[in-house]
Amino acid sequence: MATRFDLVTIDSPSTDRLADFWVAALGLVETEREDGDRWIVLSSSDGIRRIGLQHGAHRPGGTHLDLACEPAEFEAERLRLIGLGATELAAPRHEPYGSIVNLADPDGNAVDLCAYR
């Protein structure tokens, strides 16, 4: 299987405030930031990505899993997950960092499939 777990992402209208909280609470460090406060990644001191903070629409539960695959595998993985029972919540987007599609698992839990460049 090409898809792998990437990190837990927390959707928030105030990613900077939330980043400060998780850095202090868990001793994490900011390792990625994109478009001001739109996307922040917090990692452990050994560089392992742990929490993603995403500015924008707050989805039910406020937390979702990010799954990652290679760019060449994105479309096949999207279709595979849908075939397993996932629901596509929005059309795939192609961003500067790669491709992403918002899905829900069979119980309605939010899952993003990301293909990073």
C-alpha cells in the first residue's frame, strides 16, 4: 500500500495561539509554516512531524488525520480510499506544496489525502 499516516491535523481559526499552546504543552518545535498562519507543523526535537495546525473552516471534531502518498500515486490512492468507503467532501486541489483531497471515513471522520512535492 502506498498511503501512509502522516500526522494529526487540528483545524483552528487561531493557529498561532494553538501552536503556542502545543509547543509549551508537549515541548514541540515549529518546523514548517506556510502562508502566514494558514499551515503550521509542530515536530518533536528529533524532527518527527507530530501535529499540523490548519487555519480555516472548523470541521466537526476539529481534528482530522492526514494521509500521504507520492504525487504519482495520488489519483489511484484517492480512488482506492473511496472504494474502501470514504466519501469525497470536496474536489481535489492542487496547491504549491502538492495535491490534497478532503475525505470522510465511513463513520464521517475527516481525513485528508496529501501528495507532497
